[in-house]
Amino acid sequence: MAKLLLHTCCAPCLIYPLKRLSEQGFEVTAYFYNPNIHPYGEYKARREATERYSQDAGVEAIFPDYRPEEYFQAVHLREANPGRCVTCWTLRLAKTAREAKDNGFTHFTSTLLVSPYQDQNALRLIGGDTAKSVGLQFHYEDFRPGFRKAHDEARAAGIYCQKYCGCIFSELERYGKDKSNIGHKVTTSQGHKL
């Protein structure tokens, strides 16, 4: 049986990919690596929901330490979209691929592929490039057809459903802040935008 490490962004987005991958015969392990989630209370709510759902679904789950500095270091000076999202996806898929390679998995993929709000083509390319670099297979599948049903199921079951992608910049965008100022509020004396 092929072993697949499933990068998992949250419990609601885990529901449909887990079902599809299990139907295809993969032995799935969830991998909750999300240093982008901010603030810590939001990270904690998503992690706890993923822990509960993975236990209920009978799927093994790995929860590496929360290290938001990894996200902020990666996106520094790339805070505007789409640069920060591509950088964030690359960070998380690369970490998932290394974890998969180091622990005997044959494949990896991501629950990000279930979201209608993410760039499928960019994720497919990042996953494919990352797979080549570590010598594994990236399982690409458009999981979006199951998004709405899975999120309805999550809400009905009382599973925490977030209201923004995860990072502080997406939170600001979600709640209507001036998008032109996101990540660019301060200019240093050397002319660098922060």
C-alpha cells in the first residue's frame, strides 16, 4: 500500500481529501504544518479541531512545533499577493515533502487542493517541483468538488471553521482593511518598505 503524507491546513479541509485518498488505497497520515497561521489563538483552534477530527476519523496525524518565525522569514519583503501565497505554499509543501522522505512515505499532497480560494495550477507546479527535488511523488488531484459538502459537514458536526486563510495579511484582507497598505505601512530611512 502506498503511504501518503497529507499536508493538512485545517479539519474542514481534511474531510474530503482524506475520503478520496483512502478510497484510492493510500495509507494516509495527516501533517499539520502551518507556521503561517496567526495569531496563536487561531492556530490553537485549528490544531485542536484537526486533532479531534483526525482521532474521530481514525487517521494518524503529526503536529510539528508551531514556529511562526519560519513563515515570517520566508515571506519577508513578499507580503503582497500573490508573492506571499506562493512563498507560503512552497514553504509548507517543501517541509511536508522532507518529512515524507525522511519517514518512508512514497507520496505527499495537500488539503490546500480542496479550497476554491487557492491557485490550483501554482500548487500543482510547486508540488511537482518539490517532489522532484526530494525524489517522491506528488499526488495532484483537484479536490474542490468536495469543498462545500465537507464544510457543511464540519459545521453540522460543530468542527471549528476559520474565516480567513491563516496569515495576518489574509486576516486583514478578510476584515476589510486597506489592502494597499498591507505589509507596507512603514518605510525605513533606507527606503525599505516593511
